[in-house]
Amino acid sequence: MINDLPKCITECECNLFTDDTILYAQSQLQKDIDNLMMCLDMNRLHVNAFISSCMVLSTRHTLRDINITINDDSVNVDNDG
């Protein structure tokens, strides 16, 4: 199942590691997170939003507030780059 996760992702790049998954996005990150959650729910797998995080890399003039959620729980977003 874990090796099929990239098939749930339509907008982002996905890298799988031993116990981590990293999504790289220029836009539409929340859309792919929602798609990923549906795939995981169908397979009775869960993600803990409280230990998940998001890092934003951007130039200062394009940096804006980003809100990411997993099943209605906010994810920690690091805007410090």
C-alpha cells in the first residue's frame, strides 16, 4: 500500500522514505493532502497531524501565510525558511 501513495498525488512530487513521506509542491498542496487522506482512510491508515509539519521555502516578497490541515487538524507550518 505505501508504495501506491504516489498514485494518490496529482499535483505534487512525492518521495517515500522508510518511515516518512515528503510532498514537494509549488501549489495545490492542500488538494493533494486531501487526496492522500482519502487513500489512507480507504486502507485504514492514519496520519497524526500533530507530529506532521510543513516547511515553506519562498522569497520574502512572495511569502504569505499558509494554512495546511489534515482531517481538520492544523499542521505546523514553518515560514522562517
